[in-house]
Amino acid sequence: MALDHLKGFIFILILLWIAWFLAGGPSKPDKDKPYIRPAQPISTGDTYGPTKK
């Protein structure tokens, strides 16, 4: 029973990795500039770089 759960868990992790890789993998965040500046009052809360529209 525990081995079946482990196999299922590993299978789901593999599926998630495949979906992540097909969606752009490690290079995708560099393209979209997803990181934001700290919230107010520390900063403006804007995104870094140009935004996609």
C-alpha cells in the first residue's frame, strides 16, 4: 500500500515536471519579468522592467 502511494506520488511529480518543461521551463521567468518590487512604503510595488500588454 505504501509503495503504491509512493509510485503515485512520483508519477504525479513527473507529470508536473513535464508540464512545467513544456510550458517554458527555466527560461520562461526571464522572458516575462514576473518579479515585482517590494510593496509600499518601501517601494512602489511596480514590476521590474517593461510590462507585457
